[in-house]
Amino acid sequence: MTRIEINGEVREVDAEPDTPLLWVLRDMLGLTGTKFGCGIAQCGACTVHVAGAPLRSCQLTIEAIGNRPVTTIEAVGATSAGARIQKAWLELDVVQCGYCQSGQIMSAAALLASNPEPDDRAIDAAMAGNICRCGTYVRIREGIKRAAAHG
Amino acid sequence: MADPLVAASRRAVLKGVFVSAFVLGIEFATARVAVAAEQGRGGFPFAPDAFIRLAADGEATLIMPQVEMGQGIYTGLTMLIAEEMDLAMDQISLEAAPASDALYGNPIFKVQATGGSTSMQAWWLPMRQAGASARAMLVAAAARSWKVDPAMLRTEAGEVIHEASGRRAGYGSLAALAALQAVPAEVPLKDPSTFRLIGKSHRRMDTAGKVDGSVRYGIDAMPEGVRFAALAISPVAGGRLISVDEKPARAVAGVEDVLLFDDMIACIASNSWAAMKAIAALEPVWDDGAFAALSTESLRAGLEEAAKGKAVVAKAIGNADAELAKDGTIELAFRFPMLAHAPMEPMNCTVHVRGDECEIWVGTQVMTMTQRAAAEELGIAPERVNVHNHLIGGGFGRRLEVDFVRRAVRVAGRSASPVKIFYSRELDIQSGMYRSIYGTWLSARLENGKPVAWRHRIVGPAIIARWLPPGFDGRIDNDAVDGAAEPPYDFPNFRAEYIRHELPGIPTAFWRGVGPNVNIFSVEVMMDALAEAAGRGPLEFRQDLIRSHPRARQVLDLAARKAGWDTPLPGGGPRRGRGISLQFAFGSYLATIAEVAVDDDGNVAVPRIVTAVDCGVLVNPDQVRSQIEGGVIFGMTAALHSDVTIRAGRVVQSNFHDYRVVRIDEAPQVDVILVESAEKPGGIGEPGTVSVQPAIANAVHAATGQRIVTLPIDRNLLARNRV
């Protein structure tokens, strides 16, 4: 059994230590909001916060997490930055298919938490690891700026 | 022209839409009758047709015949019904339609399919009629209950109102009585000047769950007792499994079974990770079969050989061949690569086979094809297959196919539990279905600076012949020639022709933008070449040739003005240029102006895209804008990066590191200009993808002098001081 703190709750999971957090969340804990996209940390769909830092959960084994608290898309709305990002996303209808948006929102919320007023360059740098095949990038930039303005 | 009822291309669709308006009455009536038999379904007191369910509390549930895969169609179709029914948008919830061609078949395809940018074109009238008809029945119910003339009643936001007496009744309270009213034989639709919803941007109805993680895509389906299956598939199409030692897979903790098939292996486990690890532990020996030596080079050589064959004529005016036999003919040959769709949600399908019945959880663009494919694999009747559709994490044509459904059913057929098969990204890229390679050959001749003859030859597969056999007349794939046969330009001598060429060993499929991707790219780059030969600017050269297409002229002028076509680009630094493209496809007019900057290594940056759109009535304007913004970026990926290549029968690329897609740091500013129009709606999911590719190519020419005739754009051609 491995103990991990997820969304403020300590969970015990019966998983092999090399299991990436992504699959623990999805298959064992029913937290399906975190998405599988590439499996090699190239697309960002599986982004979660570990002690506030945006990490790719497809490459993060549960044994590597230790005591660091994990936040997923299901709970990011409880943070100020996460709530502002979600609100801006709704106001601007950023999403299309939506599949990558959990990861986009997690990356954007982490950006906003560390840089309250990111410019285009900072946004591009922080968000370049998150692929959106529908091409919602124009609105993602706009959404982050709007969320920043609401800060 | 083929029978319009089976026409499935955009070109045919344009005609088909008009046909639909006429056949619609029949189809819609059929749907109504069929549903009337099961009225009250699900406890709804008022269910007048296949689409509308009204509860006694006034809440409406609308059944969506088209799937939502990001294009915003759930909201668009809802607006059509709500407009005519005078429903309040906040009293509506949505459900995906069950499998039924009779009730939910796309009026253009005649099957339950979402693709080809047809949804709004196909349902613009039927959805409005459904709403108007339901409204008329609710009004009739109120009139009967209040003993007043129905003509004295009006409706608004889910209520029937009798002004004279001040009486009002919510739709819910009228539902039971409305169900007893006769379905009106004919019902007038609103005058567009009285629209309250159509034409005003409405927030998407599918976003809440998409920002908090609660939405369920097919991959998130977790039926009780579900097992997870990862696959290994023969890396060469048609290859067979010779042998494999299963032991290393079975040794992985959590693995429950290893199933061998003639062309694949499935490892079934209690979680996805164990299943993936088990697959990775195997060293299967495959017989690669007939296509073991296939390569991109051999595929291209096959296409060149096929191009020497006899073409069938898609459209001819005058005698282009005779004109083009004269001196001074300008010729360009274009080549297009294989492409993968790479939607962010990898292919997946969850299946539970129980005796002679089967339950499926999937996100699909083709409900009934999914149902039939599963039934076929199991040898059971389609009615025994219950398909639950989901919101789709990216389609782009990939989910118009059911290859992965068949695989899932084969695996689940050997398991007592429900099984979720999911593709790794590597499998998605390497065992997919692909946009084919295509070749086009364009010839034209100028006299006094104007084209007197134009010929456009297309060589490529007929996807429609496999995907919708009744849609293929045996000669011309209307999709393959779409964008070639009906250019917006006036040519006195004209010939568009087609040679069908199926690729050996490569399963080919539709891909966002379909035929127009290939043809409009060819036309628009050719137009720039002709303008150059005529000593004219690309804008004025086009303007002169679209005199009979005022809608084309309008978008062209709007885009040029917005982009500052005549203003100089900044000097110094990278080479810069602007390029134009103009198109009529999917029932919509688009003009795009791309601005590019090409550095010394030949890397192309695209700082700005301006697109002007006339897609007829703007049902939900902000979603039209959104589809252009996204479509442009999808097309940019194709123009700049995407190239699936084959070596030893295998796809070389495997994941996003080598199948590169545009990321936010490459994304341009996208300015979209929407034209207000009363014309019937055109499609909007694909036009932006098509439009941006030639605009970028023409901009690259303006910046570098290099005419781009091969995609993706080869930066080696653009590098300075190249060796």
C-alpha cells in the first residue's frame, strides 16, 4: 500500500510502486479528469500539481511522490488561480473538444500562481508543453490574461 | 451528377442541401411516426418527435443526432430547436442520440454520421421544424384548455401567453395535453427578422464539465468490473502473428490474461499501466506479409505511375485540352503527404459481451456503423448491440472509422468482464488510418494576362467508395474532386479530372478538410503562379476572376483590408511575406491572408492570420469564430509539420516528439471577420483548416521566392546559404 495525499485527502492505493500517478488517479481512484494523451510527457494532458508545481502524471511514479500533496483538475477550483482560470475559460468559451483542457487549466493555474501577470512570452513558455489539437491556443492566451486581470 | 440522395461530397452536399429541403418533410415525418409509437418514452409526457422530450416541470431534454467533438454543434442545434419552440436555453439538457439511421440519420449522408462540415447544413431546417412543430402543439393545447383561438396566443421562453386575458402557462403544465394534439402537417418557420437566439453568440453548453474534469469521454467509461486491455498490432497492415512468448506479460502484476489473435495481441489487466507494461514485455514475431517492403518512396512511385492512366472528367467547360496544347502553358505538380489525425483522446472502446448481446461505451462520429460493425464481429443482430455515445476528445475524421471498435469487440468477445481497449499514442500514430498521399497536376494558359484555360487533375483514393458505398458512382469520388471542380474563378475553358488510385497496404481515411485540403491548396498556389506570370498582384488578379461570385469578392476584400495587404511589412530580420487564399467549400466562402517570417535556417513562423468568412447565417457567431481559430491552427500543423512516412511497411513516426503539431508558442494571432448573411448556413468545422495552408504557402513564396508545391513545407528549400 502506498499513501498519497490527493486533493486534500490521504488515499491508500494498492499499486505497484512504478505505476505512474496518472493510472492510479484514473483506474484506481476514479479521478478521470486527468487525461492520458501521449504517455511520454510530450502533450501535457495529464498535468497535475504536486506541491503546487505542474507535473506530468504519466511520468511520475507513485513512489516518487512521497509526502508532497497532489492536486488534480477535480479540486483545482478550490485554489484562487484555478478558480479564476476556470471562470475565464467559461466566459471565453476556450474549450472545444475539451480533452486537453484539464491539463491546460492545470498548467495555466500553476503559471498564474507563480506569475500573477504573465505576458505572451511567459504564457507561451509555460504552456508550450500542453498540446491542443483543436487549436484553442488563441483563447488560452486570452483566458490566462483575463484570469490574471481578475486577480 | 450522381443521384443526389447518395451524394456525400461537399460538392454534392451543396446540391444535396437543396435536395434535403425537399426530402426533409418525408424524413422528418418518418421520424415522427416512429417515435409517436413510443411516446411518453422515459416518462416524458410530451415527446413529439425523435429530438424533443418535455417534462412536466418544463425542463426539456433534446436528443442530439450529431456528436459533439469540439465543433460546438450541440449548442448550435439546440439554438435551432429553442428558437422555433421558444424554449428557455437554461431549461434544456442534452443527450446523445442512440443508434438509429431512421431517426437520427444525417439528412445528407442518410446515415448517422457527423463529418464533412455537414451538421448545420443538414439540420438547419429539420431542427427548426421540430421546434416549430412542438411549439404549435403546445399552443394548440393552451388554446383548447383556455377555449381561445390559437392565433391569439404567443410564446416566449417556455411559456404560452394569452395577452388579452393575461393568462400564461409554462410548457411543462401543457405537456400532457400537447401530446394529445395532432402533429401539424405543415408548420411555418419564424421570419429570420424575429430570431431571438439565432445570430447571437450563445455560450457553449458542454463547457462546465470540461473545465472541472467531470465530463466523461469514451475513455472515462468505467462500467462495473471493467478490465483494461492494451494492444500490440501487426506493425504492417495485413501482417500476421507467428509466435510470441506470453510468459513475460503474464508475469506482470495485475495482468489477468493474454489473448492472441492472428493480427494482434491483447493484454488484459486490472489497470491500464499493468496492461501497457505487459504489452511492452512481449517480443512478438510477425509475418509482415505482402507489404513488408512498402515505403514512402514506393507509394509515391505508385502514385506517379497511376497518374499516367486515363482520367475521368468531373467537370468540363469548352476545350481546355486543346487550349493547353498551345505554347506558354504553365504547369505545376503538387504532392501531399500521409497524415495521422492524432486526436488528443487516443482511440478507445469499452465493450461488454454477454451471450448474444453487447454493450459498448465509445465516442464515435458514426453510431450506426459502430453498432453494425460490432454486430458483424459477433454474428448477432445490430439491435442486440447497445451503443452509448460520449462527447469526443477530438475526431478529425479518425472517429468516422470503426476499426478500433472491431478490435475491441474481438477482445471483449473472449472475456467475461467488460473490457476497455485503449491505444497508446504510438499505436494511434502507427496503427491508425491515414490521410492518403495525393498528387495533383495543374495546367493553365494566360492570354493578355487572363487565364483562358485551366486543367486540374487529381490522383488519389476514393475514400467514399469504402466508407459509404452508395455515395460512390463508380467513377468519381466527389470528395476527392471537391474544391477542384467548382472553383470560384471564371475560366472559359476548364477541365477537372480524377484518377482513382488506392494505396497498397495503407488504410486511408477522411481527415479534417478532406478533398478541399488538396485541391484548394493546388488551385490557390497555382493562382499565385499565374498572377506572377501575368505581372499582376495576387489580390487584383483574383479580384478580376471572381466577378460572378460577389460573396467571394466580399470576403477577399474584407480580409485584404483587415490584413493591411497594401501596407509594407517590417524590414530587417527574417524574410517576411503575406499570402492570400480564397475558397468556396463546404457551402462557405473564406479568404485568408497569412503573414510569415522565414529565418535563415528556413524555419517558417506565422505571426498573424486574417480570415474573412461568409458561411451564410451565423447561427452562433462566436462558435464560428472559434472553429476558424482552431481550424487555422490545425491546418498550420499540416502545412508546416505533419508527414507520416513509411519504411519497411511500418509507420516511422510514433508520438508527438516526431509527429510534431503546432504548440502555443507557434500559434499566430488569428483575426476572424464574420460576414452577416441571410444565405443558408454553410459548414464551418473544416474551412479554416483548408484555407490557411495555401495562404501560408503563398506567403512563403512572397518572402522567399520559393514556390511551394509539396507539403509539408520543406525548410531546407528555404534556408539561406544551404549547401
